[in-house]
Amino acid sequence: MDNCIFCKIIKGEIPSYTIYEDSKMKAFLDVNPNSNGHVLVVPKEHVRTIFEIDPILLKDMISTINEKIYPLLKERLSIEGLTIIQNNLLGQEVPHFHIHLIPRYQEDGIKTIFDKSKIKDVKEIYEKLK
Ligand code: AMP
Ligand code: ZN
């Protein structure tokens, strides 16, 4: 897709710190990382959100994270945990589907990912969902 920064990275028009690539996906370091070794995993096909991605491709991406990227991060960076985040629409800065892999370390000082100060009572939400 024209004007998509991640499509440009996939085509090699913009440089990236790529750590894994195959015919379906690419994984590269986030340039503004939330922790040391923050990786973005992106499909080569341009789709915006998880609601449009081919579920088989998504499954392949998860398998690749589990079998290739997580072991690499564990072996080379000695990560001790991995927080996985994926934004759709609101909170999504780049409109090309991507999975954030945020390595965690015992002493990383990250306390919470979410601000819980404006959350309603769980029972009130359950009444709308059940
Ligand atoms: P999101 O808010 O989920 O869309 O996250 C987009 C992420 O892409 C942010 O964490 C940015 O730091 C990252 N990002 C933006 N441009 C680049 C780039 N050229 N190379 C690597 N990461 C990028
Ligand atoms: Zn794109």
C-alpha cells in the first residue's frame, strides 16, 4: 500500500533493524522501544487490523513468535518474560497490522501497562455482555 511506512519497510524502501523474515512476515526492532528488544512482527500483506487478517496467517505469525523469535530473544538478550500487545484502530499509530513483542526483565521497572483509574465495575460490564 502506498504511503504505508511498514509496507515501505517490507519493500526495503525504508531501513529497519530486521531480525527475522520469511515469505509471509517480517520482524524488526521498534525504533521507539518500550523495553530492550521491543520487536514488531508484521505480515507482508497490507491489512489494517486483526479483523481483516487471514486467520491462517495470524496462526503462522504466532507459531513463528513461539518457535523462532521468542527463543532468539531469550537466548541472546536473556529475556525473562514477554508482554504481547496488538492495537486496532484506537491506539494504533501505524495502520498496518503488527504484533508488539515487549521483552520483560526482573529489574525493568515496568509496573503496569494499563491505567485502571477510569474502569467501571466489572459486574456492570458483565450485565451488557452476558
Ligand atoms: P502502534 O501504536 O501499535 O501502531 O505502534 C506503532 C509502533 O511502530 C510504535 O511503537 C513506533 O515506535 C513504531 N514505529 C514507527 N515507525 C517505525 C519505523 N520506521 N521502524 C520501526 N518502528 C517504527
Ligand atoms: Zn502496509
